[in-house]
Amino acid sequence: MEQHEDCIQDIGTISNIQGIGGDLWKECQEYVRALEVLLKEKDILNRNQCENQYKKVENVMKVFECLLGGNSNGLEYGPLLSELYIVLNKAYLLVKSCGEDNWCEVAIFQMKNKETFREVLWDLKNCCDVASEMLVKHNPNKFEVNMSGIFDVSTCDDVEDDEKYLLKRLILESEEHFQKNGLAQHLLQRLKDLDCMEGGNLDALKLSSNIKSLKIIDHISEGAYGEVYKSNWLGIDCAVKKMDVGYDKLFMKEVGILASLSHPNLIKYFFAMKGNAKESGECWQLKTKETRKLYLGMELMQTSLSEMIEKNGELSYVFLIDIMYQIARGMCYLHDMHIAHRGLKPDNILLNIKEKKISNRIVQHATVKVIDFGMSKIEVGSNPKATNNKHVYGSANYMAPEVLKNKSQTMTICPFEADVYLFVMVCCKMFFKKDPFYDANTMKKILERIENGERPNLPSNCDELTRLIKECWSLNPLQRPKFVNICERLIVLKRKFIAREVQKKAPCFGASKEKSHPNIELQPQLDRLPLISFRSKYMVDEVEEEVFGRTQHLAQIRELCASNMKALCLVGMGGIGKTTIAKATLNSVKHMYDASCFVECIESGGDCYKMCCNILEQLEGEKMPKDLKDAQEMLKSVLTKKKVILVFDNVKNKRQVEDVVSMDDIFASNGSTLIMTTRDWKIMEHCDTKICMVNVEELDEETSLRLFVTYSCGFQDKLPHELVEVGKKIVKACNGLPLSLKVMGAFLREKKRLRYWERALQRLKRGRELDRDEENSDHKIWNILRVSFDNLKVEEKNMFLDICCFFCNDVCSQGMLKERAIRVWTRNKEMIYEEDIEYILNTLMHQSLVKVYKYGIIRMHDQPQDMGRNIVEMEMEYKDTRMWNMNVETFHGIS
């Protein structure tokens, strides 16, 4: 602790700051000292995360010491010091809660609470960034601090140790004092439920039956599906949502979602139970004979956003921006967990507001929580079918236009993008203090006004906010930003205010810079999102990417070719990289031959005549053969005249080769070489001729990491610091399979958030546990590929399965042209533009699930293709939706 005390003592030497700035700085110092005292306690929950947070606080205070040390005018840094004070207050309260004597009550907030610690660290970083920028601006030569690694979150091992410590204490507590025994047993069951839910069993949650532990105190509010009461449960004040048993499915859905989430900007779940209302002390107010009720216990908050808007006058701009940011942060977490809210509105956002007077300044801060997940959708995109809903999702004034237009088929809507529209309408209510389209009394009228370009008034004195709002309410869902982008832009805007880079005055809504609010998004051809870039080459006969870790294999095969080896076979499990090695070999040795050819084998055998013609064309044949026999004779003639290298990829039966070119012809040829790739060596072991076998094994850990980094981080040579630990675990779970590493890397490329990577790792582990057939290599790789598939949106999944079943080489032997496929999809999708179809296809390409090769031909690796077909054959929601193995003539009438 000596180092900590020295730091506090050094900070305390700054005494020349006057006024509000000096008072705020003293308050910040007090919080640092208080944190140090709290961490001296012996028994403290989440100790590792608390200590990690304190170290970051120390680092931030050093930066502020440098900033304030040479300035006697604290007023210049007033907004920044106010923000630091708010963040340190949150850090202090978090650690204080972990060290409370009534730790069992506190544990309900602190279990699985890593996201709260991470968000506090993020807030600290934002303060530190602003201070650093100001320090460099005023004293460029004085500040020389290396900021890399300064805000590392706690390691997975540290978080796991904290969770083990809590579990140990709960086990002991459940066996001892009767007073806390009930709560400890409930929390133990809660931890078991969470483990089961994280393992994939979403129905594992067990409802409490201890209705006598609940005491209803006072009525708070009433909604469409229930009432909310202030209550006490096992000595803890809470809010309880009471519903009729007729809403059982809705209730269980909300409970299942809420119980699986843990984020500082989402309401904290306590319990769920079914019971007799008379036993909960509320029989005096029952209005019906039905006494069986459903109860959902949650964190108790002060007020709703709707009430705050009605009661308060003008609020500071920074305060409102911070509320927007916290809502967006909660929604970003929700979307990262692949859950869409679908009912966001001011009544579903709760706040705790704190104020403190320092000198003559009121420092105000709100803690924001999103609630009400009864209308939410989990695993967005998992159900491709539209379903009729009994309930209307959300409030009509806030609904996205696509939801208003298809209110009975919300399963086909883009729910994430609809949430963004809901969010911006909530923001407009915050600033304008009226519901959007408050004077329209029907959904039809609201939709008409939206489609005519009408929107709520825009702020006239903040261009950054205006741009963000306009993007969020775009008529085209694909043009709306994602919540991660919204969070980034709001925090940049907030930082400008606390650094005094923009005016402090609240936004004006009386007049907009645009007189009639023209809605340029009504013209879909304008300002469209740029299509996702795809960096792989579209040439079959060129290497698509660096052949990671295969130098030895390539050297061995080149040597065999140089020594006139007639036939060799690359053997390895699916996704191991045999095709990549074969193409790289072809590219590097074809100069040694007169001609070369690459053949993709079709499982069903395909049309041997057409395959022979294709080979002859690649080998520069001059005339078309009459029939299969003529084609085989012409191919034999070529082999006698030219030195040729042939590559047959993905051979599953030796007839796939011998029905096209005889092995005897290969061995009698003039120095020609046949290279085959296969998963099973046994198919060639009874061949009369000698074939050299080359085993292709899994990549080593170092090479696997390098390949994963290439696909997840582009041209960077290493993972972001905060993702190194989880990234290495993901690589290990991919088992050294190049295809798995590419697909997982591409899947995570645009999602550089620690919790998203942790969720992907969790899904990978879950898939490995469910894989009961250890000998079936297909299922092992499918479990990995399935993580990427499950996170696709509905239309992306449909397109992926279409390609698996229809637009592949065993259905279209010559391949399906990208432009032709887009026309097919466009003609079969109402209200979808061709540009949107291409955007969806580019998304699949971006995630390395699909590729477009030479001449614009759509191609797919056989492993994701087989996985897709298995999904269509085996899973109820996709069963009988598609057929394949039909003749290519089926497509001849489509143009």
C-alpha cells in the first residue's frame, strides 16, 4: 500500500486551484482515499475487479495531477472535473457495495457483474482521454505517459476467481444463519440456472415458490400486461411486476431474457415466482376471484424517463446526452447478446437521479436502466417464417415505419434496425418534450406522415447530433447506424462538451436549419450504404490467401512434381486446407507443365461429358467432342502429347476421377501429374497404381493465431490488447482448422467488443459439449461454422441456405453467376431493392461463408454447404423449405 499512499500524498500537494474546480478536485481526492480504505477490508466481493479498478483510478489521477498542477483557474476544467467526480462516485459506490456487511443482499447485484466494472473503466478512460488531449494542447512537452494497456479490464481468470469466492461464501451462508439462509439458497440456485443458460439450456430457469417471502408495499404504475408495486423480498426493497396467469408465456419469455442479462444499463433481475396473491399480503386489494398471480422481482428505481421529462424544465445538454449514451449502451449490450427489445419508449426507461451542490454548482447525474423485455426477441434471425402476433409491439408513435407497415409480421422485420428508430424517437421526446406524432391518432396516419418525410423538429445548434438523429430515423433500415456506432458518436460529442470545444447551451428545437425537413432517405438510390468490401481475389487459378503454416507441404509437393511423381493425394479432414494447398501448388508448379487444370468434383458424380469438356477447354482443346467416349479419347491424346498437371478437388469416390480420366492414361502419359484432395484415403487404397499420400494435419497454435488475426483484424499483425486473452481461447476452440479460423475471424471482424467475443467463445464451447460423435469431423467443424450462421439475420440466412441448396456446383455444374442469382432473389422478394440483395450477398462474402470467383461465379466450401443442407433436412423451422439435386435445366427459364 506504500505506493498507493505516496500517490495520494502527491496528489494532495495540488492546492492552488480555486473555486468550483478546486472543490471538485478535493472531492475527487476524497474518493480515491476512500477507495484505498475500502480495499483494506478482508472480506470483499469481486476483489480482483475492485483492485484492478483502483489501479486505473490511480493512473487517471496522475494524468489530472499533471493537467491541474500548473493552472490556478479551476473554472476552465469545471465540466471535465464534474465528469471525473461523477465517474469516481460510481467507482466508489461499486467498491463500497462489494464490501458491505450485508454482503448476501449485495451479492444479488454483484454476481456476474463484470460488465459494470468494464463500463466504469470505459468512463474513466473517456475522462483520461479528454484530460490527456487538453494537457498535450496546453503543455505538449510536459506530458509523456504511455497510455497503452492503462485501462486493461480484469482477466478471465481474475473474474472467475471472484465468482468462485462468491460461490464459496454462499455455500457456507446457506448452511449457517437462518436469517440469510433463504436468500443464500436462492442465489445458489440462480448461479446454477445461469450456468445452465450459458450452456444453451434457455429453459433451465427455476421459479421460486416462496411467495411468503414477498411483501407488497405500494402501487407504482400500471401497464398493458400487469401492475408494478414497491415491495420487500427477503429484506430487499424491490419493484415487483404482477401479471395474471393468462400471460404465462409472455411472463416466462421476459423472465428468461432478463435473468440471462447483466449490464449496468439494464434493470437487474431478482426473482420470478407463481403464487397465491393472498399469501403476499395484498389480498385487501384483489379485484377478481382469481388469486393465482405471476410475480417478477426487479431492481427498484426512482422514476421513469417519461416522468422526468414531464416534471423537469430545461436540463443541461451534457446531462441529456449522457442519458442518450446510457440508453444506447444498454441497447448495444442487448444487441450483442442477439436480443432485440422491440418496445423501447420513455415509460420503459427508468432512472435514479443524484445531485450534489459543490460551491455554487449543482453536479447532476442519472443512472439509466432499460426495462420491459416481454416483447423482446431472442436469437434474432433464428426464425425465417413470419408469424401473426397477438400483441402489438411497442407504442405506435415510436414504431419504425417498416413495423407500422407490417405490424402483423414483425418476425420478418429487421428488429435491430427497428430498435434504432425507437431509440431516436425516445431522444426526440427528451428534447422536444412531446411524443412523436402526438397529434396523429392512427397507425395509418403516422405511417403516411413518415413516408411523406415528416419527422420531429431537429436541434438547430448542434450539427453532430442532427446528423446522428437523421441517420437513425432513415426510412431505409439498412441506412441506420448500429448501436455501437451510436455509442461512439455520442461519447465523442459528450467529450467535446466537457472539454468546452462546443457550446454548452442546450439545443434549440424551435426552428430547424432545414425548413421543410426533406426526407432524402425516401430515395433509396441516394446515399446508400457502401457495399461491404471483399478483399479476396476472384480468380480460381490464383491463390486466394497466404497459405499459413503449409510451407513444408508445398515444398514436399513441388519436389514430388519435379521428380515426375505421377499421382499424389492430399488427405485430411474437411476444412483443413487441402484445397488451398492444392491451388497454391498448382500456381507454383504450373510453369513446369505445358498445361494445367483444376476440377471441382461433384458428390453425385455429375455429367462426366461436361466435365471432360471443361477439362479439355482448360487444357486448350481446339474442338468439342461428340460424346463422352470421344471426350475421353481426346483427353488421352492430350496426355500423350503434353505434359499436364490435373487437380481433382474433394474426391469422395475414385469413380469421380476414373470416369473422366483413366489412371492408366495418367501413368502412361508424358510426365503428367494428377493431384487429388480427399477426406478419406480408403477410397484410393485399392487402386492398382501407386499413389503418393500427403497427410494434411491441423495448424499449430502460433500459425492458427496468425491466420485468425488476419481475418479478424485485417492488415493488423496482432489482436487489440483487450481481446488477446479471449482471442487465444477462440483460436484453441477452432482446433487448428483453417476454415474455422477464417469464418470465426471474419464473423468477429466488425465486432471488436470483448463481450461479443466472449459470447462467441461460449457458443464454441457449447457446441463442443453437444458434439457427441467424437469421430465425426464434419460435426466438429459444423459446430464452429454454426456460430456464424446463427448470428445471421433472417434474409442473410435465407440467402445462405439458397446458395447451399440451389446455386452450387452439384446443381449448377457451370456455377451460378452472381448477377443472375441477384435477379432471381430480387424477383422473389417483394419490396426489396437489387442493391439490398447485393448488400446481403456481400455480407455473406465478408464473413467468408461465400465467395465469388472468376467471371463472377458464386462458390461455397463444401463444409458450410453440407452444414446448410443438414440444417434444411433436420431442423423443423427450415424443413421442406428447399430441395436440391435437381437438373440445372430448372434454372434455364430464369434470367
